[in-house]
Amino acid sequence: TVPPPVCHAPAGPTLALLTRGPTAQELLLPPSPAPTPKAEQRDPNPAAMATERPVRLVLDASLLLDPVGAGAPVPTLRPGAEALLRRLRHSNLGVAICHPEEMPTTVSGFLEMAADLNSFGYISLPAPTGNHLLNELMLEWSRTSSCFYATSTVDEDLFSELQSHNWKVIAVDNECGTKDSGVVNIGKLQELLITLATLIKKEIASSSILMVGYAMKPSREEDFAKRGAFPLYPSQNGLIFVPLSFELHLASQLQEVDIILHKMTDEIISIDPNCSISFPRGISFSAGMSEVIRFMEEYPDFCIIDPFKNISPLLDRLQIQEILVRLQELGSEGRPKLRAPHSLKVINFSGSELQKQLAEANLSFPLIVKPQVACGVADAHNMALVFQIEEFSNLSVPLPAILQEYIDHGSKIYKFYVIGDKVFHAVKTSMPNANLLKSSSGDEPLTFNSLKTLPVATKEQLLLNRAQDNKSLNIGVVEEAAKLLKESLGLTIFGFDVVVQEGSGDHVIVDLNYLPSFKEVPDSEAMPAFWDAIRQSYESKKGKVQT
């Protein structure tokens, strides 16, 4: 009989992502001693699945190691392998890294480290015995799971035995390819995930399974993925998520997916601040996002979350202001007033002219100064709190700018998230009242980046604010506003911030944004709502097309 493989998988459910390569010192550490054939075998079981049959993926060492560095004292991953491992880490698949037993210990130790860091299984295959090329664990998986083997090395005998036990073989980046018609050949490592997703969808053979291709910057993708938002195995409502790669032919990827999910602002190259933003006028996108835009122009009935023209108003703080002003009709007797902050657009900070504009707009100090461009460019979140007209000289906030009244709100901000037909909210500590900020400003404008250095209240200031004012949030008023915003904007997932003004109790919406992280919402509630919102958007779009 074939001796059992060495198989390791971390016991804990969460480990650090492989966001960097191991250091040289780590790589030169001696590998763990090889266990005896009776050593514990820890099976990399996937998480709860949407169907009864789990999916196993075995990555051959040849797929991950950089062939250019073969024989070098310090092994390295091939380009694209780190991103692949990071994405598979949260894929809901049972993943294992496999290598021959006779591999040098430096290389095997490197692979074992990669497996441990990503919570994968780790299999050291002994030399084949007789006609048997597979080990007992892989044979067992073939009886209980849908199994896939990905490699960059052609081994016709191994492929034949894998297929005889119902394994699907994917050969990647092999110039010679294979004569075996049952093997799926792909040219680049970056094609593996969408190929795998297509095969999984075919294996499940259910018309209810939908594939979602997503495009966003890596840091945002990781934030979503580590919460379980992007499973490669179907979610509980039948969604498979794959990244759209702008390094590959995009049209062929879009032929495989049913839905596009995107954060288009991550792919903005520049915005003309002197051009009234009206998609796509005034906006320059990356080549990849430009291709997605052209695809949607050619196939307008394709489901995209969300349409570019629906998102574009949120790139412009002046347009956001105009949207929010229309909500003021929600106020009624006995309920707090819901409104936008009073504001003014300026194209320069000239003292005499500005003084006149402020008087005409009935604005008084302090004022918060924001760039008109709301997102998508580096300085869109560079802001300032100005306490007197003289402080506008040499102000570094980009022009044109929006001047808004500063709302004293007791250092408390309410963050609302609309995810499909669900509305969530969380309470966060915010900027202190203006008098406290002025006392620490030193007669200078208080400049900050709202994503990085937002000044927040101290514990003492929070206690003082709490004692001075205790205006509470009226959830009903804000939820009505959320529904109206959803209808008027035509967005599936968006967020907005509300502050309650001290004294008046006015509910003031101070920000509006598309596809926020909604990290304050517990994963157990956020993820099902997220998946349902995507599915409902698809079904609604499909229903409209059919009628």
C-alpha cells in the first residue's frame, strides 16, 4: 500500500494573510522534521458550503515556485502566485499545497510556510508505488468531494490516474501543453481563478448559480475578502466571486460572468475640477475600467453593480448637496428636521469677494472647507476647518471647493449603510464641537485628511459634550431618507453619515458614498445582506429586460 502523505493544516480558523514574502532568515530556518507515516493528518476542510459536496483544490509546487529561481538557495514565488494564495485563503475551498517527497528541504520548508500562513493543507507525496500514483488522502477526497489539481508540469501518467478518480486537471503556463483532451490548458496563472470558477459552476450544474466578476483596488478587495465576502465556492444564495484581471483579455472574462461588481473610483486616473462632472465627461479612467465602460455601452442590459451614471453624482460634492437638499421635505410636525448642511461653492479664496459670498449664502464661521471633487483623486479628502476670513489666505484645500457650516454634534456621528433592501447603522466618535477645536488651533486653520487624520474628541471632551446636550437620533426619519436616496440614486449599496445638531436637533446628512466597507456591521449580518443585494439586483435587471 502507498504510505499516507504528510498533511498539515493550522488548527486556528484565522491566520495572517500572506501580504509579504517570507524574509531570507525565515526561508533558511530548518523545516519541520518529517513525521512518521502514523503522524496526524489534518485535513484542510472547507467552511460550510452551499451544497452538500465540498470542493478540493490541490496546488502543485510547480505552479507556485518561480522557475527562474530554480536551484537558487532561496526559493521565491512566481509572479502572481502571492495574489493567488491570498485570494484562495478566503475562497471557501479546501486548498492544499503539494510537492514530491524528494524535494530539497529548503524548498519544502518554504512551501510549508506558505501553506501555514494561508491556512492551507500541506501534502508531501511519497514516490509512487507500482501502478499507484495517488496517495490515500487524495483517493479519499475523490470519493467525497469535487476535486481539482492545478500544475505547471505535464505528467501524462499522473493526469490519467487523476482523471480515472474523477479529478479535474488544470495545466497552467506550460509551453508544450498536454495531448490529454480531458486536461484544461490555460496560458497564465492569472487565469486560474476564473477557470476554476467556471468549472465549479459547471460541476454544480445549477442554473441558479451566478458568477460575479469584481474590480477594485487590492486593499479594498482584501478588506472584503477577509470578511468572507468573495467566496469562490457558492455563497448561501448561489454566488461565485472572481476577480476581473485587467492584465488579461477582459472580453473573454466578461463572457464568463453574470454580474460585474466594481468600485469605479479606484480606477480613476484624474478628474478635471473645472468640468461639471457628468459621466464620463471630465473623468479619466484606467485602461481596464475604460474597457468595462465600453463593454457596458455595447451591452447595456448586462447587470452591473452599479451603473456608472448612477454613481457619478457622488464624485461631486456640489451634486451631492443638490441631492440632499431634496430630502428636506421629509420633515414634519413633531419630528426632527432632516437637512443638508448649508453650503457654498467657491472657485477662489479671495478675501473681499469671499466675504460677500458668505454673507449672501447666510454662512457664518466656523466653516469646513472641502474639495468639490469628492473621491477618486489623491487630494479629494484634504479638508480644513476655518474660524475666520483671514485663515483663507494660503489655504491648501484644492479648488473649486465647497464651504459648509460646521455642525456642532457632540462628537458623535451615525454611519448608515444601505445594502439592498436592508439599512444598518453604527455610532462612531467624531470631531469635537467647534469651540474645543478652536482652542487648540492656535489661530490657524485646522487642516486634515478625512480618511487619515480626522481630529476626534478626547474622553474628557466626550463626557463634557454628553453632559451639555443629549439630542438622540430619530431612526425612522433617517431610514425614510435611506429609502428615498435608494430610489433617487438607483444604487444597490451605498452609505451616508448623519450628525444631530446640538440645540436644534436637526438631522444633517454630511456625506454620501458608494460601496463603502460597512465594516461596522457584523459579518454575520453584513455578508448575507451583501449577497442578497447583489442577487436581487440581478433578478430585478433580468426581469426588466424580459418585460
